[in-house]
Amino acid sequence: AEIHRQEQPGLSDEGFCASDVAFHRALVDGAGNPVLSYQLAGAIEAIEPLMNMITFSARSREQIVALHTRIADAIEAGDGAKADAALQALAAYTVELARDVAARKGG
């Protein structure tokens, strides 16, 4: 549902960021592990929006949607290795975005 929402052309930056947070929350909650959900609540509800605020001007929505799709497809197929690879790719892309933003701001 969130991937479909993220693909909508009229979605505002705020809406995209909210959908991104909801996607990551669904990933964690989908594991069915309440301890994991509790431990990652801060990361998802606080750090994820912060990263979105930092990187939204540099990111490619299409790339984020493609990475989210890879993650969801791998999980649906039960392919842990592909899911892990897609998550690693998303993490690397996020770090790249943060570095690009910092470089543009002279930091």
C-alpha cells in the first residue's frame, strides 16, 4: 500500500516522507517480534523522519520506490538474502544522499 502511495505523482514531500516512515514501520511490525518493534520504534519514528528532512531535496523518489519494491518483493518471496541485499542498498543510498547534502552545504 505504501509503495503504491509513494508512486502517486501529486504526493507532497511531507506525504512521501510519512509514507516512507509507514513503510519502514510495516517492515518491522511484519516481523511479528514485539521486542524488535519496541526497540526500533525510536529509530523509525524519530530518526527516519529526521533523515527524510535532511535528504528529501536530493533523493530520487523513483529510486526509493524501486528499492522499497525490491525489499517488499524479496520478503514476499521469502528470500532473506535478496531482502538483506535490498536493505543494504537502501542504507547505502541513504548515506550517499546525506553526504551529497552535506557537501552541498559545505560540511
